[in-house]
Amino acid sequence: MNQYPSHSNMPTFVKNESNTKPVLYQHPTAKEMRTSRWAKIKADIRDFLIFIVIAIACWMLISVLLTAAFGG
């Protein structure tokens, strides 16, 4: 027996046709690359709030450590 069992559900085709288009990749246009103004504002506000929270947490940690080390 020279036959090998096929475990694939792939159908056999008579002709091998490619479904790819001639243009596989197109660079995005300038309009597609641009972010909206509201997205920039929201990102800036979110980053600012994260910075404030981290700054307050660091200030509290340093204050607690200095109070514990030197007394208050």
C-alpha cells in the first residue's frame, strides 16, 4: 500500500487558484494616521491623573518613612 491516510478536512480542488489580490498592503493615508483631538485630550487627562496619583503616593510614602525614621 502506497497510500497515506489524510487527516485533513481540506477539500481537494481541481485547479489551484490564488485568492490574493495584486495589492497586498497599502500604507495608511494621512487621514487614517491622524488621531482625533478628543482622543489626545482624553489621553492627556488620563496621563495627568496617573501622574498626580503616583506623586501623592510617593509623597505619602516618603513622609511616613521620614516620620518613622526621625519621629514626629
